[in-house]
Amino acid sequence: MDKGTTPNAHRLLWAGFMAILAAGVGFSIRGGILADWGTQFGFTQSDLGTITGGGLTGFGIIILIGSLMADRVGYGKLMVLAFFMHVGSAIITLAATPIFNSMGGLESEGAKAAAFQCLFWGMFMFAIGNGLAEAVVNPLTAVLFPKQKTHYLNILHAGWPGGLIVGGLLSMLMVGKVRWEIQMGMFLVPAVLYGVMLWGQKFPRDEAGAAGVKYTDMLKELGLLGASVICVLLALFFKNDLGLSTTVATVLGVALLAIFGFFTKFTMGPILMAFLLVIHALVGYVELGTDSWISNITGNILASPGKGLALFVYTSALMFTLRFFAGPIVHRISPLGLLLSSAVFGALGLQLLGTFNTGMAIVFAATIYGIGKTFFWPTMLAVVSEQFPKGGAITMGSIGCVGMLSAGLLGSTGIGYKQDRFAAEHLQAASPAAYEAVKSENSNAFLIFKPIQGLDGAKVGEIKAKPAAEQTDNDKLVLAASLDGARSALKMTALIPVTMGVCYLLLIFYFKSRGGYKAVEIGNAAASAGGSGDSKSDS
């Protein structure tokens, strides 16, 4: 086993593991209480998707900012700030209920809007803490274990499904027994633990900084091509989440790209890096975007929120276990072979989840999906670190940034929109009167797709709460439409890993033409070319 480069390498690794676990706990608990928020505050699925999406986009932005600061500010200071952001997020989220009640509850649109802002910005602050932690622990692990990056980055990110397991189990034990506010505060426990583990520890510099790579040269490893991918997503954030006009959002995105170009002397950068960023945007959509909804959707399919949570815990446990075996796997099939296999499993799993009805069939489909999503995120980080070591925390942070921005802006929000659209279209076709009775007062749009008035979460919740014998024919049509929306959203999402699979095939052919996949050594002058030179094989 690689002992790392510092005496406290393993302590730092497990502290980072605990920090990511804290993020997973918070994410899982929020996923489990989405239905509570919808019922209490009258939110649509698109509203809930925007709330969870705010957390993911904030996560992405802060990963980027933290990565740009990491080598200069220091890892330790960023982790302290992460801790305080976690605490602050709990305070503002828990304020939603008293503010909502004091402003008139469901009878007041102002109360609903105020609750939405509390939950959205609470998620955003939570994401800041998560983003700062992620900006530190990824390059930290890469420098601690330079010869086994894929293996140890997968172990590090086993903390994520570990947190999902803990959060899911807590939700299962507490659902229907305690208020969601109590569940929300539980993620602070692992946050305190990682704070204790990191107290007084000495942190090494990132790989590029330790090798004396200039800051501008790190930025050039990203280049204008890579930065353009980030700026497109940032412009979308300015428009959708900050409410700026399309023109202003576009100008800001172009301005940020121009500033980046000025500091890098308008270096285009490696095409490979930009391509990896595009792929990771798809990873964020299919992994985290789907995860923000999966327990809610499967709970709808199985007609039991508890069973949906149980299935989520099961797939997370599968993910947690498999990530410890990434090292032996990549020695057999290479990182790109592992990613291609994951894409195949992911596409098949999502398609089956949207098709099957019975309990055991759903478990089988969830198993396939769980295997598929397991290795995407940490293995992509490892590929970027191995191909662009001169980029240090910046290139690794850029990957994390794009993945999170995509998950929040496209994945979580898009899947929410798809559920609303398919459910509304299904119900309108079955019974226009039933649709008029339960439709939301507000419409929601997504990218270039038409605005849609989804089903009001509070009204659907009231129908679900009725005993089956008391449900009217229209009630049954509403529930059927809601289920159809969830299923159709999963089937359409399966197209994302299909696209990813094509991209991974292209990368395999690319590296084969260059003599095979090889990990670049930072001392190699040809390093940033994307795998050429006398580099040591990692496959």
C-alpha cells in the first residue's frame, strides 16, 4: 500500500472521507424530506428541483473558487470556512417553517416565497461548505498518493455513498415520527467529526505547487476551451438562479472568459481537457442530478416513500462497497474501460427503473443503476489528475465545478421539469377537469423547452394521504399521471449515459492511437498534451 508522502497521509485521507460523508448525509436527508417540503409549502416538483439544484450549483461554483485559492490560502483555512458554512446552512434552512407560519402559511403567496428563499439559500450555504471541502480533499488525496490516484480517490469518494447511507437510514427511522427539521440537523455530527480530525494537522502543497509550476501555467492547463465550458454554465446560473436577463447573463459569462484569457495570454489549452469537462457535465447530470430525485421517484413507483428511501440506501451501500475495489479493477481494464462499463450499466439501469413495476424487479434495476453510477465521479477526477498534473487543484476543481453546476442547473432542475411536463401532459389527455383541479398556479420552464404548469405538490399530497377506498376516479387519474411523469423522466435520462458511453469509446480510440492510456508525470515537458511521452503506465 502506498504510504503517501507525509506521515499523516492516512489521517488526512480519512478526515477528507468524513468531510465528504458529511456532505452525503446532508444531501440524502434533503432528498428524503422533499415530499415534506412539497406538502408543507405547496411546492411543485420543479420548485423542489430548483431548491436542490441551488445546492448543487453553489457546490460547483465554490469548488472552482476554492480550487483557485487552495494553493495560496492554504488547505487548513478553507476547511475551517467549510465547517462554519455547514453550521450557517442549518440555521437558515430551519428558519423556513417559523417564517412561513408567521406570514400566513399556504394562504399567502408571500409566505410560500419566503419559505422557498430560506430553503434555497440554506441549500446554497450548505453547498459552499461542501464545495470548499471538495476543493481541498481531491488535490490533497492526489498528492498524498501520487502512484495510486484512481484507487485512493475512489476510497475518498466512498464517503459520499457512506453519507447517503447514514442519511437515508436516519430518514427511514425518523419518517413520520419526527419533523423534518430534526432530520435536517443530523449532518452536523459528521461535520464536527471531520473538524476534530483535521485540528492541528499539517497539510502538504498540491502536486503542481510542490513542483514549482507557476500559477499562470496551472491556468493554461485549463485553457480558454476548458474555461468556456465553465463560463457557459455560469451564464446559465446567472440567468436561472440569480434571475438576470439573458443578455446580462451572457455578457457576464463572456466577461469572465475574457478575464481568464487575459491572465493566460489567451492560451486555448488542451482539447482533451475541454472534452473531459463536457463529459463530466454529463456525469453530474446523470449521477447527482438523478440522485437528488431517485428516492422520491422510486417511492412514487413503489407507492411507499419508505421503500424509496430503503432502495436509495441499498444502492448507496452498493456504491460504498464497490469504490474500495476500484484499484484492482483499473489494473485489469484501465480507467477508461471502467468508465465505459459504468455508462452501459447506468443507461440500462435507468431504463429498467422507468419500466419495471414489481418490488424485486425494481431492486434488480436499482442494482444495475447503482453499479453504473459508482465509479463515474472519482475515476474522472483521477483521469484529469493523471493527464494534467500541472493543473494541480485548478484542473481537478474545474472538473468538480462543471459536474456540480450541471447537476444543479441541468440534472436536478431538468428531471423536475420532465416529471412536471410528462405528468401534466398525461393528466390533460386523461381528464382536463382533473388537471385544472390540481395544476400549479405557476408555470416552470427549462432551457429552450416550453413552460409547463405542473401538478401542485400540496394537492397531490392530499390525494396520496387519502385511503384508497376514498379516492375518486379523478384522484386515481392524478396519481397515475404523477407516476407516469416519474417513469418517463427516468427513461429520458437514460439517454445521458448512452451519450457518455460514446464519448468514452472515442477516448479509448484516441489513447490507443497514442500507444495506450498512460499517466503523465509532472516532470514530463509533454505532460499537458494528454498522455504522450515517457510517462508511467497506470493501467
